[in-house]
Amino acid sequence: MKIEKLEIRGFGKLSNVILPLDKGFNIIFGNNEAGKSTVQWFIKAMFFGLKGGKAAKDGTLPPLKRYRPWNEGDYTGFMEYRLDNGQLYRIGRNFATNSVRVFDSLFNDITNTFDASKERGIHFAERHLGIDETSFDKTVFVRQMEAKIGEEGSRELYNRMMNISETGFEDISFRKAQEALKEALKNYVGTDKTSTRPLDKVVGRLSELRTKKEELLQKKNSIFGIESELNNTVTLQNNLEGKKSFLEKIKKIIEVRKEIEKNKGIRAHAEEILRSINSDEEELRIILERSEDFSKTKAEFTRFSAYDNDDIDMLDVWYQKLLNSMDNSRKLGTEIGNKEKELEENRRSLRPILSFSELGDGIESHVIEINKDLEYLKRDYEKSNLEILNEKIKTTESKVKQYKSVSIISAVMAIILFAAGFAEVHVSFIISAAALAIAVISLILRGKVSRELTRLLDEKRMSFININSVIEEINKKKKTLVSIYEKVGAAGIEDFLRLKAEYDAKSKLIAALNSDINRLESELAINDREVSRLKNDILSKLIEADIVDNCEGEFEEEHIKAFKYGVRRYKGIEPSINYTAQKLEDINRNLARHYKNAASLCEEAFESKECLQKKINEINESLLKLETDMKAEIKELSCYSYDSLFVRILPEIACSNDKTDLLSLKSDWSREYLLVEEEYGKVCEELKNVLLNIREYETLIKSVSGDESELQSIAAEIEELEARKSQLEDINLSLKTALDVLTEASTEIQKDFVPLLNCKMADTVKRITGGRYRDLRADSSFVLKAIAPETGDVVSVSALSGGTVDQMYLALRVAMSDMVVQAGERLPFIMDEIFAQYDDTRTRETLAFLKGLSEQRQIILFTCKSREVEIVRQIFGNSLNLVEL
């Protein structure tokens, strides 16, 4: 058995959690309080439910309240598991309403096919797992720090396995047989502690007879008043005999009534069985028709037998890729068209300025350089302008004349004033000096201006030489620019540069568009090849499945759907066929059980439902006769006048208006029969005593010599009782012998069973302790003991270290789980923090053992330690399923 998936909608702190599990080793890892123990409890709760009730004395809540969702959401969950025979089941539980539903692999609700009880609900887990909740909890379900099973759990598992090994049934044991023999010994013989059993009565009666024998010897001396006592005793005898006859009649009526009720019960059960047979036969007819339909469907879709869900997924992937590729081809074609249209538009807009392609790449630099040269030439031309130069010469000549006049006038005045100075006019000397100074300065300035004039005249001569060449160069460059501008249609330098920038941009855009078109066309070619390949692959698959004709060469989405439907239909029909076959087997088994129940009920075999109906008719006829006989017996009661006795033992009948209508009364006939039996026994006992008294009195009356005859009678009775006592003592000996033999047989069987358990435990403990402990045994009291490797002494496991004790009890659980499961399912081992007391070496050795065990059964290990996860990874490699909470 393997648990495949857990869906926790609401359980404790967990909600909307899905945990997929593999068939081998699964480790569920999470920090403390992450919910690991909650997941483990969820698994057990899905199988066996949760118990409610009141909180414990220490305040611990019962499981049903403890795991109520923290978020107040739905208290529900689902679990899927697969049995060893491959059958898949899905379990859904609502813990709030204590309801469960069981679905098969086709999601058929099969809940009602399982036994149910008010206390434990639907018993699907016991049938599928092969064990009850206690055995599950004490073998494969190991809670945190609870590897040890405990004395009570060990004894219960031990008894269960003993029953299976001894009798083949877990609920039939030698112990019950022993108890039954002891009960029979007590009921039919008696023991030293009883006083009312058959042997006790015989012994008591013998004692009475012996006492009476002694009394007879004394009675020989006196017989006075015996006649009077005899008359009274005879009257009492007649009265008691009347009561006895009346009670016998009542007993017969009650027995008839009990027979009527018994037959009515048999009839009711037989009719119920007949209805069940009719229902099962009708269901059998429907299932047969359905099975025939499934077979026809399977034959119709046989051509899909070679495919599975992987082929469906592959075809889906191919078809989706094909659609994507075809859509991509359309997009690429559209994009290429748009690019070509844009390219053509840019080419048209480039035609007016296409002349730039003839001018070369550096034309703009060349034009800019020419313009710069023109600026320089114009500047030179401006510098060489004659009008400006003539104006400068004229101004300079005027300055020369002015400075010449001032120098002459100043010199004349200086001479005149100097001459006047000799005439003792001292002021004249001062003015004469000033005039002379002015004359000198004017001469100096005149010389400077004259030199400037000479330079300007020289420059004028040179200008006449260069100006013609400048003008010629300017005209040449202007002509070059005009030619370039006219070729591209530019109005000037700014317009030229703008058009050149526009030309360059459009050229780059055209080049980029050409590159994009080439790239897109390459992608389109690759995509078209992929479309062709995918079409061929899909077409090949569809032709192989005979969905399209080879000559068609085309397919549509409907063909893909037809393939998927065919595969799924064929794969889905197998479980249905298996289910109908199983259902037919179950119905036939039910029919056989019904006929077996009918045979057990009626104590005869039935070959058909017609035979059963015939038996029911016979019961009806028997009931009619019994009721007629009972009414006749009731009428005879009117002959008796024992109303007080009637009221005391049968008050309901006595108080009815019509004592003859006892058939309509509902009464506890078993209780009434016991009352009548008790009263009848009292009357018989009293009558017996009366008869004895009469016999005694008659004997005494005859004569004292008659005592001998009485003594002989007592002696005969004593002899008879002695024989009865001997017979009961033989029965006592036989029952005790049978009890001793049964006990000895049980002991012998245990001698075979216990060594097998010990052998399994020893093999397991040797593997998980690295050979340190090689022998682990359970003694007759089921106490685990091992040989201490240091001393060789036999010690109780409880005296070893905590980690070793956990290993020993893990070995016990593994051995128990192999032996206790009668149904043969390999149950998952579900363990929470079992390595808490292990060191690294113990952990590694135990995990190595669990690796081997995981090849035979599913392992689910809960842990919060990264160390253990790393060790698991080292041992298991990629063969483990790690789930993190």
C-alpha cells in the first residue's frame, strides 16, 4: 500500500496544503511548530477518524478538539492511496460532522460497500489495511518519542498474532476455548467454591438421604399422628399436581409462542435475504450489460492500445508548437510586408536627394571647408580694399602737412621770441623755449606719420598685385558651391547640411530595414521548416492511429481531439472493466453469502431463490398450524382456577380481557418462560418432597417392619445417586483433561511462533546497530531482552541507553508489522522524530536499513533536523522525495 497524496483543507494550523508522496522514501522536513506532527495525525485521522469527548485531567484536549482548524475554516481533508493490487482509492473526511466518503479510481462512491458502526463509522481502513486502529498505532505509526510500544500494546499485538498463528483467525483464540471449557466445568460439574451445580446437588442429596436413613431408624419408635399428616399431605399432593398440570399447559403455550416467534423471525430474515438476492441479481444483470458495453468499447478503441497519456501530452505539445509556429509565420510575413512597405516609402522620399550618393561620404566636410575658405578670402579682400587704403593715405598726408606747418610756425616764433629776449624781455625766452619744444615735437610726429604714409603707399602698391587673385579664388569656390547646391537642390549651406543629414538618416534606415527584412526572411524560412516537421510528426501519429487517411495529407484540430479521446477512452475503459469484473465477483460472492446465510438460518441448502421462496411458504403454513394449536391450548386454560398464580407469573396475560387472544400480546416470553420454569421447578420440588413424605408416612403406617423396605428404597436411591455422582466426576475428569490438552497445544504452538518473531527482530536489530547487537528476543511475558556485547549477559532492553532502546523497539515494530497483517498489504511506515536519541552513527545505520525497507514498502519520515536530511541525501541520493513545510 502506498499513500500518494494528502490534501489538507483544514486541520490544526494547516490549511489548503497539498503533499505529494512517492512510493519509496519520503522525508517531510520543517522547523519546530511547522506542523509535522499535525500532518502525521492527519494521516491516522483519515484512516480511523478522531475521538471526541472531554478534556483529560491534565487539561489535554481530545484529538477532535485539538486539531480543529485555527482559522475556523472547513474541518476537512482528502487522501489518495493505492493498494498493492494497484487499486486506487480517494478518501474524503469531514471531521466536524464525523462523516467519511470513499471513492474508487473512477470516482464512484463506494462508501456503502463497507461495514459501518455508530461508534467507529465506516470500516474501510480495517478492510484495506488488514489491521485495526490499535495494531496500526502499535506497529507502523510511530509518534514523536513513542517508538516504545508499551506493555499493554505489546500484549494486545501479541494476542492478535497468537490468534492468527494458532487458528488462522485474529478473533478466535485458544484462550476463549479455555474459558469455554472452564465455564462448562463450572456449569455441568461445579467446583470447590460452588454449591448449586449438578454435582453439588447430588452430594447434597446423598447427605440428606444418609441423614434420613438415620432418622428412619429413629422413627421406628414412634408413628403417632402419621395418619393425620398423611391425609394433609395427600391433599397437598392433589393441589400441587393440579398446579403442575396448569404450569405444564402454560409452558407448552409459551413454547408454542416461542416457536411462532422463532419461525416469524426466520421468515423475516428469509424474506430479507430473498429481497437481497433479487436486488443482487438485478444489479448482476445491469453489471453484465455494462460489462458487455465496456468490452464493445474496448474492441472499438483497440487501435489506441499502444498509446498512453505521454503520447497525448506529446501530441498536445506538437500541436501547440505547430499553432505557435504557424502564428509566428503569419506574424513574420506581416512584419516583412510592413518592413518592405516602409522601405519603399523611404526609397521614394530619398530619390530627390539621391545625388548625395555621387558626392561621396565627406561632402559635408568639404562644403564646410569651402565656406570657411570663402570667409577667409572675403576677409582678405576686405583688407585689400583700395578705397579704404586711399582714405587712410589721404588722412596721413593731411597729418604730415599739419605737423610740418606747426613745426615751421613754432620754429619761427621761437627765433623771434629768442631775439626779443636779448632786449631784456625775460618772458619771451620762456615762450620761445615752449615754441621750440612744440616745433621739435611736431617734427618728431611728422616723421612718424611720414613713415606710416610710406607704409600705406607700399601697401597700396601690393594690393594692386593680390586683389585680382583673391577675387579669382572667391569666384572659383562660389562656383564650386553653387554646383554642389544645384546637384542636391539646396538653397544654401544650412539647407545643404539639413538635406545631407536627412539623406544620411534615410540611408541608415534603409540599410536597417534591408537587414531586418533579411533576418525576418531567414527566421520565416526556419519557422516554415519547423511547421513542416511538426505537421509531418503529427500526421504520422494520426495516420498510425488510423484517424486520417494517408492520402489526405492534412489534419484538423478535430483529428487531434479524436486521438486524445480514443487514447483516454481506451485507457479509461480498463479500470471500468476491472471494476465491473470485481463488482461481478462481489455480487456473486454476496449471492453465495446470501444462500449460505439462508442455509444457516433454515438449516438446509438452497439451489435457487425459488427454493427459498418455497421454504418461506412452508414456514407460513407451519405458522398457521402453530397458531391454531396455540389457540386450542389457550381454550383449555379455562378448566383451571389458578388466577392468583396466573397473575403472579403472567401478569400481562392475566390482566387482558380475552385470555384466548394471546397471539396479539407483546410480551417478554423468555422472561415469562423462566418465571414459569422457576415456579414449575418449585412445584415439582415441593411435589417430590410431598411424595417422599407420603411414602414415608405410608411406610410408617404399615408397620415398623416396613422400615426395612423404606431403608431399602433409600439405599437404592443412594446407590442411584452414587452412580450419578460417579458419572459427573467422569465428566469433570474429561473436561479437565480437555483443558489440559488444549493448554499444552497452545504452549506448543507458541514455541513455533515466538522463535519466528525473535528471528525477525534479531535480523533487523543486527542491521540497524551495525552488528553490535545480534540477538533480540521476547520472553514468555513478552519482555524484550538482548545480550549485552560487553559482558555477554542477558539484560532487559529497558536497562540499555535511550538510543539503543529506540532501535530495539523499532526492530520490534518492523517484525510485528510483518506478522500482524493478515491481508498481506505492505503498510507504510510513518515515523516522527525517531532519531531524537540517536547519534550520527546510529542514525546512519538505521537510515541504511530503512533504505532497504523502502524498496518493499513506503517510508514517511518527519524531522526538524538538517543533519538528518543531509545524511538521508548521502544515503538515498536522488531516490528520495523531500517535502518542506
